[in-house]
Amino acid sequence: MKRFLTRRVPHVLAVLVIVTFATSALIDLLPGSAASAVLGENATAAQIAEFNARFGLDAPLIPRYLAWIGHALQGDLGLSIRLGTPVSGLVAERIPVTGEIALLAILVTVIVAVPLAARAADRESGIVDRIANGLSSALVAVPAFVMAVLLVYVLSLELGLLPVAGWSPLDAGLGENLRFLIMPVLTLALVEIPVMYRVLRADLLTNLREDFVLAARARGMSRSYVMLRHVLRPSSFSLITMIGLTVGRLLGGTVIVEQIYGLPGLGSLVISSISSKDITVVQGVVVVVAVIYVFLNLVVDLCYTLLDPRVKVAR
Amino acid sequence: MTTANTADTAEGSDASEAADTVTTVPVLEVEDVRVDYGTRGSRFTAVSGVSFALHAGETLGVVGESGCGKSSLGRAVLQLTPPTSGSVRLGGRELTGLGRRGMRPVRRRMQVVLQDPVSSLNPRRRIIDIVGEGLVVGGASKGEARRRAAEVLREVGMDPDAVGHRHPHEFSGGQCQRVAIARAMAMRPQVLVCDEPVASLDVSVQAQVLNLLADMKAEHHLAMLFISHDLSVVTTICDRVAVMYLGTVVEIGPTEEIHRRPAHPYTRILLDSVPVPDPETVDDRPGIQGELPSPGNPPSGCRFRTRCPRAQQLCADVVPPLAAPAGRTAVACHFPLEPGETLG
């Protein structure tokens, strides 16, 4: 464990430095400037210089980055250029929304995809397998924004079951909160389920062909026991990898869904900040998402050693 | 009085005969087993009509080239791939048609040792759990299963305290195969099917594993079906040998007989292909010609005729039945070899 961490922590830090440095460099790389976006076309040179000094935008890249990271380490992500309020507050406000959607989406995905893959692999080419394969091929081909529009059309406009868009926070009541959550979560889950189903099914089929499965069946173990104890467990490896990657992707990737359903999450915050050149907010969101992502992958790698005794020796 | 007496003696002899038959009733009877693979469009027959009987304490070797259906036969016997037709009886009880659920309680009585010792052990399990798992599933308590697992591990020459908590990847192929044998023996089977159990082991380790299997057979009065492509391995361990070609048994008989006086040309060729460990010997024995025909479209009549140096018109027209000429092994050939006769 100690060796694992001493090996991985420098790695993690390097990733974070690269990501934050790249976002700092964005200011120099993007056309136009934050000052002209906020102050307008008619701002005088003096006004622009004063604005840049206030937000530390006048310094060259390296000192600017070092100053930013010094503050970030103390939890201060700077002030929003557009709003003048602390970035950390803005991000903290938005995280619960995105987090709730992403976690629920991954939960639904796992709950649907895992049993379905197990059932399909258990009876390869059976009726369940064939239907699930057909459906997953069709769903893989549907991008999230099409799925979102489709769901809005069917569930809101035709059936009138759910609100078209909007948000009600959790502390305003769970029922209301869920009503607004169902469609975004469903949209994301329907995109993720086919991917997880396909990878897991293929993995399970490989395991089913192993000799130890044959040997287990020869000792009179039931189908479900063999599936659960001998087949699904080795596959938990790829399952955990997929969950880690999917959660990371969902955290950053709810952008489209948040935009379509008008949800006040990290995704919509990033979109609006980019269009208004609010670079400090973009930087703040990126660093938060990167930290979560890197941390998740660390947890995933840690799970490997717990799941497979061989990994421990190899390290 | 006299009639009563004769009746008595008759009864007596009946009883002794019955007792005799009890000991000679085969543990495993396989009759006309056929295994088809594939679906409507691409169907082929891996095993077509194989019959044999196996007694307790007896080892039957099944030899043949790869693709001749010997592994399929083993799996059909175990009902892991249920045979398409034919009958498999274990201790007189019909197994075909029992179905997955019905087979489950019977499975422990027939165990299997597979070729690849590494892939046949679940890499995530500890040795002691691998060996004991079948018992736990069969209803034994965890402690009971561990005790029994330790016992069989000792029996196969491993120290349960030293190896029990380790994982398969920490062991060599030979040791893994010992574990696989222990796992099978833990169930106290009557029949042990060994599917190429030593094919992937070093020659030096092969001998150890073969000895272990022979010991197990002797100690537990096992009926063993020993599948191998290696004739020299089979001759060291088997009481009888069945030679398979393209899904059928072409010759079956006592190992000694097959070895010294093979009747089927294919058996002769197989024996002649065993290399002679002497660099001075000039090997002028005729080898086998041609390729194994597709089992999806076997030759008419005798299946071996396309590669047989003695084939004639009759061989193409009539399927030779498996029959035993007086004092010889059972052979499926229209023109069997005389004792001592060679090919070519």
C-alpha cells in the first residue's frame, strides 16, 4: 500500500500540474481578451490596464501560474472576472447538481447493464442476448443530444409526465428534485448502458470459456453460482475500470445534457464562462474536475490490488 | 428331496453368479454416443457412435490425432456437452436426458482433470478454497471442506499448511495439475476423466503426474478415462486402449495386445510414429499420408480409407463394424493386420 502510494502520488501531481498549467496558458492562446469582453469595445487603454492588473492578467504566464497555484493550494481559486465573486463559491454551488446527475446515471447504468450482460452471456445467442445486442447497437448509435430531444418529446410533450427543463434543488424536496432529474439521468444512462453492456458481455464470454469454469460445472455447481463466483468476479476488473472512467466522463461531460435541460451544473457554468472569457472560472472548474477524475482513477487502481491477488505481487 | 437339493444348488450358483456380476458390472457404460456440433447450416459430427464399458479400478486410454473427437467424447461422458444421441450410464443409471439440474447431484461422482493446469484453476482463489469449493457447494460446512481439502492435498503430495493459502500463479504447471487432481479427488468420484492431463507438462514432470494418477486409481478403485494424443503416455498408465479416428473407435483392446499386435492399419501407423530414442536407428517405417479429412464431410465407408495403404473398393462401400476376431482386439477394419504383419 505504501509503495503503491509513493509510486502513484507523484504521477497524480504531475497530471494536475500539466492540466492547470494548460488552462492558465489558455488566456494567452485564446483570441480576444477578458478585458474587452467585460469592459466592451470602447474601453480605454488605461481601463484595460487597470482591469488586467486587478485580476493579475498582466503578468507573464509563469509568474501568473505560480501565483494562481499558490492561492489554489489554499483553497482560493480567485475571483470570477465577470461576476467578481469567488470562483470556489461558484463551483461549490454547482457541484451538487452535476454530482447528483452523474452518480445517479452511473448507478442506473450499473444496475441495468451488469445483470443484463450476465444474463446475455450465460445464454449466448439466446433470446435475451439477441434482443439486448440489437438494442445496444441501436442505442450506441444515438448521441446524447438526440436522445435528450427524443425523451423530451415523448415524456414531456406527448405524455406530459415530466417538466421539459428546469431544476429544483434537493433541499426543496426530494420528489420535485427527482422529477427534474429523471430525464437528464435517463439520457446519460441510455448512452452509457450499451457501452458497459457490450464490454462486460464480451468479457464474461471470455471468462466463461476458461477451463476453471468447465471444472466448476463438472463439480456440480449451478449456473448462477458459476456466473457469480467464477465469471463475474474476474470481470469486476474491467467493470471497475469502466465505472471509474464513466464517472469521470460524466462529471465533465454532462455539459450537453445540462445545457439542454437547463440545469445549473458545472457543465453550464463552463459553457457560459467560456463564451464570456471568464477564464478564472473555467480554470477553477477544470482543476476541480481534474482532481476528482485523477482521484477516481487512483481508487480504481487501488481496487485492482484488492480484487486480484496477482497485482500485488507484480507491483 | 433331490429336486430341492438341485434347486438349492441352482440357487446357490445363481447367487454366486449374481455376486460375480456385481463386481464386474461396469461403473461406466457408454453406448453408441454421438456428438453433433453446430446448427442447421454447418453441422458436423465430432463423435459418431462410440461404445465402451469401464470397470472400477480400470483405466481406458483414448488416443487419436487432434480433432478426432476424443475430447468431445470425454465431455459427452461427463454430460458437459450432452451427447446428441446414445446412452451414458453411471452405475447403471442413465445420465442422458437428466438435464442440467438433474445432473448436478450426480456430477460429483464423475470428475475431470483438464489439460491446461493454469487456466483450469481460478486465479483469484486460494488453493485450499479451490480444492474445497465443490464440497461446500455440495452442502458441506466450510470447516469440513477445509479438512477434506487438506487431506487430499496431502494425498497428492502437497503440504496444505504451506500451500493452502497461496494462489495458483505461485505454482508450476506440475504443481497446479496436482491441485487439479486434488480438487477432483476431493469429491470422492467413481469415474475420473483425464483430458490430456500431462500434455502441457515437461517430460520429467509428466512421469510424476502419471504416477500420481496411477496411485489415485489404485487406492480409490477409480474408473479412469484417459484421453491423450501421446501413445507412449497411454501405454504406461492404461489397462485398455481405444484408438479413435475421425469420431469413431477403430480399435479397442488391452494395452499389451494393441501395442504388440495392432490389428488396424491406423493403430500400426500411430505406433510407428512414436519416435525411437536411438540416433543410430534408421527410421524406415511408413508414416501417415495425407491430411485428416473434414469431420463435416467424412469419407464414405471406412473413414480411414483415404489415408490407408490397404484400402480397396470394399472399404469405400461398406462401413466396417467393430468386431473382435478370435483372440484379437476389437477392430473396425475389413482387412485387419495379422499379428506381426507390418505395413508397406
